[in-house]
Amino acid sequence: MILDIFNQIFTEIATALRIEFTESSIAGQPILVNSSPAPIPQRFPCCSIVLVDSPVYQKTIDGSSRVSDNHTRLYLEIQAFSDIAGSNTTQANEIILACDKILRKYKFTRTFNQPVQNEDSNIARRIARYNAVISKDGLTFRS
């Protein structure tokens, strides 16, 4: 169920980004090139959408069944990259805002949104993190 929800969210974000940023590259995993600690995408603009963690939401464990995850907290991390001369920071922020619009619809709360210095100063990189509580029935709750 959790992977189904993540796949649905990923697909919706990827579709929206491909419409708004026609040449964009979308990844479902962290972007690393040649195992370098400084990520450099192959194509720009680029966005990675990663399910970082999905622990059981402890407040709703009831012990009455073998399936103890009545609810799961999803943690997502989104990284946006842009190399547009003169407006790379603006475009990276616009990518995050486009993702944010969709995630708010699913009741995700943004917990982090910061620019990150990249090894190549011509590439703007921004990271945003989100979380939400998802029921085993697929309902999303703001945490």
C-alpha cells in the first residue's frame, strides 16, 4: 500500500514537472555520478523524488493484529537542480514549489527547504523534505 501511494505521488509530480519544465529529468533515487558525494545530474533541470523512510506510526499500534502498521509516516526528500545561467536558483526554487503544490494536496508537511552549495557553482541545488502519516487504507493525514 505504501509503495502504491508513493508511486502515485511520484507519477503525479513527474507528470507536472515534465509539463512545466519540458526538458526536465526526473529520478526516483538520489542523484550520484561516479559515486561522487557531490551530485551532478546528466540533464537539466533535474529533480529527484526519494522515499527516504517509512516507519510505523507508533501512536496507532494497537497490538490486536499481526499487521502492526495501521499507519505509516512517509518521509520524502526532493532535490532540484538547475544550470540556467543567471536564473538557476530561481528555477530550482520553482521546481520545489511545483512539487510542494502536489504534496500539499496529499497533506504532506514540508519540514525543510534550503539551497545547498554544489561543487559546481553554475548548478543551483535545493533540497526539500516532507512527511505525512498514511493509513493502511491509503488515507493521508497531516502530521
